[in-house]
Amino acid sequence: MSAADPITTEHRKVTQHITTPLEDLLAIQQKAFLKDPNPSYQERVARIKALEKALLSNKDALLSALDSDFGGRARSESLLTEFMPNLGNIHYTLKRLKKWMKPSKRKLSPQLLPASAKVVYQPLGVVGIVVPFNYPLFLSLGPLLTILAAGNRAMIKMSEFTPKTSELVARIIEQTFPADLVTVVCGDAEVATEFTSLPFDHIIFTGSTPVGHHVMRAAAKNLTPVTLELGGKSPVIVDNDFPIQEAAERICYAKALNAGQTCVAPDYILVKNDQKAAFIEHYLKAFRKMYSKVNGNNDYTSIINDRHHQRLLKLLDDAKAQGATVHTPGNEEVNDGSRRIPIHLIENPSDSMGIMQEEIFGPLLPVIGVDSLEEAIQFVQERPRPLALYYFGSDTKNQEKVLEQTHSGGVCINECLFHVAVEDMPFGGIGPSGMGHYHGYEGFQTFSKAKAVLTKGKLNSAKMIYPPYGGWLQEKMLAFLSGGK
């Protein structure tokens, strides 16, 4: 079967990634890398095009698997969040890869002449990719694209929470690439622990901050460098000079996408007290406009599994028990057998509530009133640095104030989420929301070793500083070069 042949659920199950020990899979790739440590531009392009062909050929099967794993996921959302960004990144990378691969010439100080200096971008080797459940295609094939572009090989650990999608991706990869280039591992948390303990040349992990601690500890045993794409509580600051209805609508779309199961989803709102009621009203209207009902609505994604569904309901019950005021778009009861949860706005939550202590990752949204932009900034500053920050305001001085006085992995001004869709910008967290970044050129650099190379010819001017020390000419030259007399 070629990469162009679509794979259906009737095809045989892949067992290689289950029966072969992980260390053996890694050894196979390491051995293959030593034989081809620097793939040519043409080889890399061919691999990227094979990935694109496989993705497109299996579109319907992948969409069906995603819908099944979530227990209801809008086809349009899967196209928007899984296919479009991957295909856009593929086209972007193919146009620029030749330029990225070129050595970078560097300047030399006079005392080192005659010589030349350059930086060459060398593949690292074998990279491990750990994939979360929320966007299993975007967060597996997206990193894989850049890893292949940088000339590496890859092992992918798919999420056990999306079994059908994970199994299908394993089959697609097996039919598209040899196992010594790319292979997929499926399994539970125990397999993930073993996976991150392997001596990879780099690991990219996308997931929660608590699990990120475990990944970093495991990688440290092998001194494996890591890129951690974590989450955290991404704030939204809404200022008075931006139309409140428009802000509410844009935020509502960003939070409702994938039912809030997005690492950069708005996690809480900071809005001026005199606009808080209007924001809540317009937000609920916007949600009702987008989703006239939740029950049986195929446009609205379900929560991934019972565990996360119960976690969200417990967070909601905890907020109510502590006296929170909760606003919903209606009194609709979800009885369609799905795990869909309509948006719940929690007004003025306290820090003691669970929704203010952990990343929500679902359709619950705290709304906090503040009296000034300065108070909102201070609120953000006093908390762990988030993966994303969103500011709605038209005053350019206030925009700069927010940018200068807060830290986050990325920022949108008068928008949410869409900075991740810009192929030409790096994506990554800071502190508890992650380390390192990828996407675009920065991704190519992350998965490459920037190796410094100095080249000299037969003429050796450095002889003038060789021992024995103390010659008149040598003393004069050293004094001149060191800024002394």
C-alpha cells in the first residue's frame, strides 16, 4: 500500500509498535540515522510531501476517528484545527526549507584572519514526540513535519484517550514511512513513562504542567533536551475602549472551540466592573447565536471522556458550593447521551475555588471584575506565567503597557487563539507554561544543532602568540588586542 492509498477501519491492526520493545525501536532509528546523518534537501522534501499525501488521502477516515474518540466532534472544527494548520505549515515549510538549510556566514575579528566562519544546521538525530488528546493530528504531525524538515527521525507516542485516531495514525505512518524513519507508539501512561525515559536526542511534550514535571525528570536522566508545550491559565483582559459585544463574541468563539479543550483557550476574564454585566449578557447571547442548542448539536464538541467530564462537573460544583454566581445560556438539559457541557460563566470566583487553581480545559469560564487596567495587570503578574495572554483594547499605549508588563508564551491583541495559526511565528510557553518553541523557522532551529565551524588555510597568523612569551612584537600585539598598553 502506498502513502496515497486511504486506510479504513477494515485494514489490519498494526502490532509492531506494541510488540517491539521501545528501546529496540529507538536503536533501529539511531542506527539508520548514523548511516544517513544529514539528509539532502531533496530527501527532506520527499518525506514532507509523503506526509502531506498521507494526510489528504486519509482525511475522511481521520475525521471519522476524531468524531468517534470525542463522542461528538464537529467536522468543521477538525478541519479548522487539525487539517488546515498542518497543510498550511507544510506549504510554508516547503517554500522556505532550502533557505533554512543554508549555512549562515559569520564575521571574524581581525586577529583571527585569515579564516572564515559559519554556522551549519545539523540534524539532532531521533526525536520523541509525546501527543495529547485534544488535537491529536495537529500536535503529532505538526511537530513531525518540522522534525523531518530538520533532517531528523521520530518516534511518536499517541494519546491513549483517542484510541481510534491513535491507531489510525499508527497505520498511516507505517504505510507512509519505514520504521527506521518514523514510528508510532500506542499505550497508556506506563508506556508514556517508559517512552520519555529513552535516550532521545530531543523530546517535545505537549500536555499539562504537572505531567511536564515528570517528563523533564525522566529526560534529565539522559540529559535529553526537552521542548515542553504546557498550558496554564491564559487570561483575557477586556478594556473599556473596545466594543464589549465584539469582544464577547470573539472570546466566546475561542472558548467554545473544541469545548474549551485547547491549551491556549481563554481561562479567565478580567473586565472592568462597570462592564462586567454587559460582558456576561453579550457572551451568553453570542453562545446562543453560535449554538442554538447543545443537546444533540453536532457543531458543539463533546468532552473527551468520562474522567474529564466528571472533573469539570466537580469544578463547577465546587464553585457553586463556595457561593459563586453561575450564568448559563439557558436551562437546557443535555440528555443526548453525550458528554457535552454548555458554557458556564462563573462570576467573581475566589482564589480558593478549584477553577482558579488549575487549568480548566473545558467550557467553564471565570469572569473577574477589576477597577483598572493596572489592577488587571497586577492580577496576571501575581500568578504563574501563562501560555497565552489576550488583551482587548484600542489604545496603543495600553497595548504596549500590557506587552511590556506581563509575561506569557504568546499574545493576541483584540483576538484569541489565532497567533498559533501564524506559520511564521514561534509557539511556546514560558516558565510553568513550558520551555522552548517550535513552528516555522524557530522550529527548524529547535530540532537542529547550530554547529559553529571555523576554517583556516595554510597561513597561520596565530603563530605570533605562540610561546615562548615575551617577544617585543608579541607584547605590543597582545597589548593592542587587549585594550592595554
